[in-house]
Amino acid sequence: MQDKTIKAGVLFALAAYGMWGFAPMYFKLLMELPAPEILVHRIVWSVAVLVLLVWTMGQKNKVIDALKNSRVLLILLASGLLLAANWLLFIWAINNDHLLDASLGYYINPLLNVFLGRIFLAEKLRRMQKLAVGLAVFGVLVLIFSYGQVPWIALILAVSFGIYGLLRKQVAVDSLPGLLIETVMMLPFALVYWVFFTSELSNLFNNEMTLNLLLIGAGIVTTAPLLCFTAAARRIRYSTLGFFQYIGPSIMFLLAVFLYGEPLHEARLMTFGFVWCALLLFSADSYRAYSQQKMALANTN
């Protein structure tokens, strides 16, 4: 029974990170709309999907409990704003041929999380973790000095999502109820923008059914990977789940280079090379630490 649970968890993890990786192909279909309008529909229809999921999965009491805590609401408001900014830049990057930069950002994110944990949570870095972070920083510096370009898209995506995760660690709210509250807080801004600032393409009564379905489907594209991620987290260790997190940016990288033909200059390739080496060190160190912890638990039992 346990083996089946683990296998199911692995399949859910592959589905989650696979969908996140292929999501750019979906948003490429909406290139005729500006990024802010796509974000508006992503927020509006995500709320509808999340309300349905929270209700059917019996998690409405968790939402109610969170709404009673002003500190939780304040943190979720801040994390919601960061998430919306991350979504907006991600969509803009996809539809303006900067998918490679988005891929680099999500490669850097796990290493940045380690650094943020050291700074804000007083978590100690192991020697290999320090080396991995140093390699990633060196790779970014190579791009800055040899190519004369700061990878601001990658850095903002990594930093915004890293701080988002840091904030979410401060509140004891499950991912699904938390995401619903965050998205609902963004809903008034989205509705105001929809009513006063969007183009005719956001008027569902004027569009073809195909475009309307794509806009509404943005809510599913947003929440389906999270649902799979949550299901995976319940079935396998969180440390094990971390090894799947490179699937998404790897798919984005392949899509950018081989499907969309984004130029991979030598300096940019060197940056990716240093980041990949950093991630190999990071993963090997994480696996070693996990094995030692598992062995120690086995000895104590």
C-alpha cells in the first residue's frame, strides 16, 4: 500500500511540474492580449476554480479560520501581491520571447530559497550549499560582465517567488485555502482593470468561443498544477519532491531553444552552465543529507 502511495505521489509530482513547464505553450496562444489582461483573466477564473475546489474538498473551514486572523490576512495580502507580480512578469516574458530568462529564474529560485533561509530564518548552510549558491552568483556575474546584460527578468522572477515562499512559511495555512484568499484579495483590482482598462478582446460577448475558452481555461492552467503538487506533497517526502522542481524550467528551456528559437548566446549558455552545476551540487548534497537522516532514524528505531 505504501509503495502505491509513493508511486502515486511521484506521478502527481511529474504532472505538476510538467504542467508548469508546458504552461508557456498555453499563454503563447493568448499573445494577442497584453500581459495585464491575461493576468486579469488568470485571477478571475482562478477564483472560480479555487472556490469550487475548496468547497468540494471540504476545506472551507480552513479558509474561515484564516479570515479571522488579521496577521494571516496581512501576510497573505503581501504574498498575493508578490504572486500577482510574478505571474504578470512570467506572462510578459513568455509573450515577448524571454522564455529563456523565465527558465533561468526558476532554476535560480531553489538556490535563492537556501540563501533566504540563511538570512531570514537563521538556517545554517552546509559547505556544498554555500558552493552551489556561489556558483549560481558567479554564473549571473558572467552574464553581466561578458554580455553586458543584467538578467533582470530571471532575477525578479526568482526573488519574487522566493520571498513569496518565505512569506507563506510564516502562516499556518494550507496551500489551497491560502491561494484562494490571496487570489480573492487580488480580485477587486482585476475586476476594476477589466471594466475600465482592458481592450475589446477581454469582452467575452464579442469574442469567438475559442478565445473565450482559452481565457477561462487560464484558471484551470493556474490551479491544476497546484492541485497535483498538493496531492504529491501528501504522498511523498517534501525533500523528495524537491528533486522534481527542475522539470519545469528544463521544459521551458527546451521549448525556448528548440520550439520558439530564442537565441542562446555564449554568455547566456555559460550562465546556465554554472547554474546547472550549482543545482547538481545542491541536489547531491540534499540527497546525501536525506540519506543520512533516514539512516539515523532507522538506527534509532
